Amino acid sequence: MQHDTRIFGLGESVRGMNKRGYLYESWCSDVPRQDEGTKSMYGSHNFFIVKESEGGKTFGVFFDTGSRVTFDFGYTDYSDICVSCQDTGVVLYVITADENRGNESVLMNITRQFRKIIGQSYIPPRWGFGYQQSRWGYRTEEDVRDIVNKHKELNLPLEAVCLDIDYMEDYKDFSVDKKKFPNMKSFAEELKSEGVRLIPIIDAGVKLLDGYEVYDEGKSNNYFCKKEDGETDYVAGVWPGRSCFPDFLRADVRKWFGSKYKNLTDLGIEGFWNDMNEPAMFYSDESLAAAFEKLEEFKGKNLDINTFFDFSAVSGSTFNRLDDYQRFYNRAEVIGKGEKALRHDYVHNLFGGKMTQAASEGLKELMPDHRTLLYSRASCIGSHRYGGIWTGDNNARWNHMETEIKMLPGLNMCGYLYSGADIGGFAEQTTEDLMLRWMALGIFTPLMRNHSAWDAREKELYRFSNKATDTFRDILNLRYALLPYIYSEYVKAAVTGGMFIRPVYFDYENDCRSLECQDQLFIGEGIMIAPVYKQNENGRMVYFPEPMIQVTWKDGKYETKKISKGDHYIRQPLDSVIFFVRKGKAVPLFKPAMNTSQMKNDKYTLLGKGKSYELYEDDGFTTDIHLEGRVRVLR
Ligand code: GLC
């Protein structure tokens, strides 16, 4: 690499938009305590673009493989890129820019070519762009009704409530605990009549329990991953305790698992989140036995500092172990070789993505005329065709909000247009100001969800001061006012292989200042945002590569002013949302509503200097998506 060579991409990964200077590993991982040092996240997204300095080369590289890949981007030697793969087949794509690309930047052109190779991104139903409220800990129908009512009372828009593992009976996939949700069907209907949907979770591990239909079917049909002998089901512990893992790499298993969603679609459910599908394993029978044996060694001993450390490490030692991933096998169709048993670690990165495929194909059979909402935790290149992703268990920290800003462009490059982080942080104790800032970012991400862990501070939008509730209402109103624009820009990006969220340098790749701009984003064609992500800062420096119109949204009203090209300090008080309309563009603002089912899309105003906006519209559900004949010109 030259002194200013830059590397962009790698989808779900920590650190900057420019990935140079660190070692990343593509290995789908359950990483509840992620930080700047984390090498692997939940997804495996092996695509990046190398951009040499002016006059140099720019090219994209995609390593197509299901096993571990290590990306040493100037970590061992700041001048070298070294990519190594585990010894399974790798198909390597090198993509250079198309000479006849017109006005398109080299970065965008390479990305578009890559996206053409990997296929069109998932498009959720329109309601998937509404605001989702979630928490691990909504235990009963009453809990959920209470959340919905509070939102209604306080005029806080609400599109959906996610049901975490609490809704299941003993954490069994596709079951509903009748004691907590006595009549899920009528409850789902009741909520839907108000425009609110339920989104239950489904986990990868199936509880090992004789008499439980899903387990019995999986066992008798040999649908679960096997040990080396090819006969014994592999068993590991997850939420329901000892569990088996459907072999999602097999088409027949995907068909079976996908058909199970019927248990819930029959109850009126139209959206799901798939979790723990890296797959996460808290322990295996083997690692647990080894841990207990080890603990015995310490019994009765005087534990000095070294032995005490060894002792403390034992219980955590069973979590997501490599040797456990090497203890079981997947059967998959290998090109030219028929179906083969493959040790799991060689195909590890495909597992979660294949679960998404199973769900997506199953849901398509169950509801052929209807797009359904689907997002997953684990993913790989390819599964972006079947569903979106949320970015897993983040923390209520300012630098995790910053991480999201920097991760979104990489996710979009890799086809994950439908993505977003747990707003305000999943774990740890959030604060009012972090929630306000993160919501102001969240209204621009296609997946907008406020989710938290059972032991984290309650953070529904009415749990903070009254003033904050008012601001949250305002922020949500802006989301709904922008929703037709967001939906329209999303569909256009998906259909054309574009990026719904882009860094500034994708449009200004020859502008050195833009190339350094790692915390500003273009949202669709017309909007730029520059979020404040530091506590107690009431504004920030923003770089404008072109003149723009600043829009200040506050108290349900907006004000606009012109901003010239260059650097400006932009004040962004906590009770407002600031965004910018790009040069020559128009952005429509519609009348907000409590959810998408109540939106009319008739009255609008156009922001910005552009004369018109081409709005893509459909019924919000159709599976037949095309731009022709669906665009209304707003003037
Ligand atoms: C995992 C998920 C999290 C969920 C929890 C319980 O940690 O990432 O979102 O709340 O499991 O199901």
C-alpha cells in the first residue's frame, strides 16, 4: 500500500470506514462484549475495495468461501495487505471499474458490479420501515398491551413490538406459552387493527426434548447436524438448555424448518427475527464435562493468584469454542461432488445466512403474495437476498453509536441495506441524551428498533423526562414524515444495486477532504446527515463537499437555511434533528402518522432547491417490484 491507500468495506466490522491498520477475521461470532479490539462480528462479509492515492488503482475484492478468512490490512506491516483463508475452496473475484460508467464514481461502480454478482437485496414490506419497540423481558400479553397503550396515550408513533424469547414455552422454537399469551391470534388481530404488528424471535437451536414436535421431526428425519460418526446428533447448550442444530445447509432441512413458521403465521404474524445463528453455543456436552473435571482439580486447594485466574476462567471456557465447531458436521451439495459431510468450521460462515434463507423461502410459500419482515443476527454475503440484519448486542455507549455510523456504509456495500443497531444500546445503562442522539440517527436507518437486555435500564421512549418524551415524539414524527422518501430511496437502491446509505466519498472520491470524512452519511440521493455522537456536545464540525440546505426539525416544524461548500460548525441542540438536503435535490416531507397503516401520502412539501422528486410507491406488500409505472413525480 502507498502512504494514503485506503480500504473500504468488510460489512459488519468495528473501527473506521477506512479499515486500514487492523486485523479482521471473517468468522460469524456471538460477541456480546464487542469493542474496538473485536476482530469478528456476527456476519461474514468478505468484500472490500482498495483505493490507492490519486492516479493509482482502485479495485474491489470478494473472497467467496464459507470458512474463516483473515484480513491483515496493514496490521503486521502498515504497507501490506495479506488475506489468508482456511484451506477450503475460495473463489476470488477482482472487480475493476467499468470505463463506460458515466458520472458514477469508481467506488460506486465497483460496488454496483459486485452487487450484481451477489444478487438483489432483500426488500421488506413498507411497515418494516416503521418504529419497532423491543425488550428482552416483555413477558406477557399484558406487558405488550401496556407498551402499546402507553405509546398511544402519549401520541408516540409505533409500528411493531418485538417478542423476545419470553413468549415461547420453555424457549422452544415455534411454540407460544399459553399462560403468558392465552390467545396470541386474537391478540395479534387486536393490535393489527390499530396498525401495530408483533415480531417474534426464532432461535437456531432446537430444544432437545422428546415429545416436542419440532425436535421429534428433526430427530426422526435426521435433520440435525451430526457428529463425526454421521449418526449421533450434535448437542450444545443455548437458551433452552441442551439443543440440536438444524443443518440449514441442506435444502430439505431448510424446507422443513421454513415450513415451521406456519405455527406463527397462522396466528397472524408477518415478521420475524432469527437469532443465535452463528450458531452461538454456551457449552457442548464435551466442553462442559472438561470444565467440571478441571474444577475438581481446584477443590480444596489453596488458590494463589495464578491458580485463581485459571479457576475463574473455567466457567467461561465453554463459550463458543473452536473445538466445538470442529466437533460437528454439515451435509451440503458440493459442486461436482454431490452431497458431502463437511466439518462445520469449513462452512461455519454460511450457517446463519442459510437459516435466513430457510425462513425466507418458507415464508414465501406460506404467504406467496406478501412480503414479510425478516432480519437475522448472523449473516453472510448472499443472505442479503433473503432478509436484513440487526448488528447484534451492542452497549449503551457513545462509541457504539459511532461504530454504527461507520459500519452502515460497509453493510450497504455488501447488500445489507435493511440494517440497523439496537438504538440506545442493548446492554448496560443508557442515558436520556444518548437515546435522543441515537434516535436522531435511527430515523435514517431502514431498520429502526429500540431493543434492550433484561437487566438494562428500561428505555421505552416514555421512561425519561417529559421533555425527552416530547422530543422523541418529534423525532418519530420526522421518521414518518420522511418514510415515503426512505421507502422510495430504499427500493431504488435495492433494484439498481445502489447504496441507500453512502459515505460522502462515494460521491466525491477525488476530494481529499471527503475521503477523510468517516462520520457523515448520505441517506438516499437527497439527504446528508452528520450525527452528534459525543456526550455533552451541542454541535460539531461538518464538511460540505457542495452547497446544501440545512433543515432544522424542532417542535414538529422545520426551518431551512443555505450552507455554502466547505467546513462549518453546525449547532445541533438535543431537542432537534438537523439534516441537509443536497445540491439540486428535493426531499418530500409528508404528514406524519402513528404508523404506516395510517399514513395517507397525499399532502407533502418539498425541501431543498430541486424542482421535483420521483417517488416510488406500491401497496407496501407486493412481491412484484419494479420501478416502471410506479413512480410519481412530486413537484
Ligand atoms: C441475544 C440477542 C438479543 C436477545 C437475546 C435474548 O443476545 O442478540 O437481541 O435479546 O439473545 O433472546
